[in-house]
Amino acid sequence: MKKRHLRLMISLAVLILITISSVVYTSVILFNKCTRDNREAIIIDVSKLASEQIDGNKINGWLKNGPDESYENTQKVLNSILNNTPYLQYLYVYQIKPDGCHVVFDFDAASVDSEQEESELVLASEFGSVIEFDESFTEYLPTLLEGGRIGTIENNDTYGWLLTRYEPVYDSEGTCVAYVGADISMVDLNNFVKRYITQVSIIAVLFFAGCVLISIRLFYIVRQAEQYDSLIEKRKHDKELLREIIEAFAKIVDLKDSYTKGHSMRVAKYTKMLAQELGCDEDTTEKYYNIALMHDIGKVGIPDSVLNKQGKLTDEEYELIKSHAERGYGVLKGISLMPEIAIGAEAHHERPDGKGYPNGWSGEEIPRVAQIIAVADCFDAMYSNRPYRNRMNFEKAVSIIKDVSGTQLTPDVVNAFLRLVDKGEFRAPDDQGGGSMESIENIHSK
């Protein structure tokens, strides 16, 4: 009996070991693929973005007559793209001719000193210089000379292990006049893989040891029939405990997020409606919607005791509440793929008369999306139920929006809001009239 158990345990241990080895091997392959795919996606996006910033009609003029003011402005934009794209090593614009690559722009992130400003230009090659073709470039040359497209190239040569992407730059006639080249570094992938293998191996060893110990324990319980009922009961208890913990965490999340989520969704919906009424295109409308969803993210850092206080706020508490704009901007400003997402959080409490916060911007200084969010946010603040009051009467809320046009809210956005109201929008389906007629000041004074 014991020998049979021992053979079974050894067989199980071998099976577990093979399974873990297969999982580790497969996960490393998938990790490599996912990392490469991720960086290829980055390089495709950044090369397209960079090509969109270049006026193809001016490239031949630059190469013939030298840089002008538009060249310098484009240079700054491309340098900013390089500095704000992770892993991007080189960003350049070449005009491909039979005698070599004629340099229009050429930036090198590897040469940036740690003490240099991010905005400082670091050029790999001088404007107008000609770079001879590398031998590995030969197979792509016919296509590039014809202005065609090629796929992502992976090389490991004198420039290091790089993924390279070439994106055509066209003039107004649709002729390819140059290529944006982007090189993303892959040299750190081996280190990532080594660390990943080490971590996964440690986890695998611990898992294997745990499985062996569990197996020994299970076999022991099987031999001890009198303990079987106790084991079943323990398993049942563990499942129930796990379920209760999960439910408790779910309730905590709902309690923390229920109002904020509802408010953000409504403001985002109103923002989208206003953007459409103002004639924004579909992409801009969708972008404004996403920005509005995140406009109050800074309130996550405000204590509940202040955020949900039902009495009048002290000056210190009010200043803490106001800080959510700067807090939200600080959280979101590092998102390089959509830098505009921080605008809504920072500027939705700015006012046309300059009395808003945190920057005291006025008029056209306020970004367009923030002007729209401000109207949506102001309306929802009045026309939604709160712990300390019911929502305001619809007509009164609309009247207040109209009254603060030009001072607290941007006039043309308010006009768009009023047009939508006339079309029957914004009023809640369950609104049968009534609602609070108190002013916002009276409500807060309580």
C-alpha cells in the first residue's frame, strides 16, 4: 500500500514538474511576443504621429534653401515626441535617394545627458548630410526609392538591437517625398526576460513545493479515513470565507465609487451631447467624452470626511476640495499617448471671467473641452440628488446656467445647452416637475 502511494506521489511530482516547466517555457515565449508586439505597436503609432506633423510640401524647399521658421517648429514637435515615447531610441526623417539617405531631421535619445532639459535638441546627424546605405538596407531600397511601404524591420547591428519603422511623408499631390524613421530599443528585453524567468522560476519552485506538500498531506488524509469528513468540512468553510471576503470588498468598492462613477458618467454624457451640438467631429466628441469621464479623478485623494460632509465646509476644507483639480492633473499628466486627458481634470473649474481655479484662466485661455465640461458639470451638480438635498427644479437649474453665461460659463457652450433643452434633452425621464427651488448658496450655507 505504501509503495503504491509512493509510486503515485513520484508520478504526480514528475507530472507537476513537467507541467510547470511547460508553463514557464510557454510563458517566456508569450512574454517575448507580447513585449515585441507592444513595442511594435508603439513604433507604428509614433511613426504615424510624427509623419502627420510634417508638411511634405516643404521638405524639398528645406533641403534646397535651408531651414526656416516652420522647420524649427517641426523640429521641436518631433523632439517632444521622441522625449515622450518610452523606449524610442532614434527619430529621423530621411529623403531616400540612390546616393543615400538625405537627412531632414535626425534625433538621438541615447545621447541625452541626464542633466539636460527634455526640450533640448540632441541631433544624431546634421541637416542636409547624406548617410550611406547599410548593407542590411539593400533589400528594402527598391521599394523605398519608389515611395512604397515596408513592414517593421528588426536588426541587431552596430546601432544595437532595434525595431525600425518607416512611414511615408506625402506632399499635397500624394507623392512620397521622405520617410519618417523610428527606432525603438530592444536591448533591455533580454534583461526583462532574465528577471521574468527568475521570478517565474521562484514562483514555480514554491508552487511545486507546495503541490508536493499538499500531495503528501492529501495522501495522509486518504489513509486516515476518520479525518475525511473533517477535510470536506474545512474545504467548505474555506470556500464560504473566500466568498464572504470577495463580497465585502465588492461592497467597499461600491460605497467608495457609487456617486463618483455616476456623476462622471452623466457629465461625460452631457459633454458628448454638447460637443455634438457645437459641431465637433466624431473623433473630437469621443475624445471629449473620455476626458470628461476622468475630470473628477482628483477627488479620489480627498478624504471622505471632507468630500461627503453634509455641513458647511471650513475654508481649509474648501481649499482641500478645490485641490482636486490639481491632484487630477498630477495623476493624468504623464499619460503620453493621450496628453489631453489631463486638461479636463485641471481646467473644468476655470471661468471666463478669470475667477476660477486653479490657474485663474479666462476667456480663450480655457481649453475648449474644459469649457464644455464646465457646463455639463455645473448642470449635473444642481440637477442630481445629493445626500443633503434633492435635485434642483429643472427650470431653475436651466435659468441659473443661463444667468452665469459669460461669467462662470462660456456663452456659446451655454447657448448650445439651451438649444438642447429646447429640443427636450437633459430633463430626466422621471422628472414630473417640482424639485428644490433653493439657490446653491443657500443649500451650501446649511
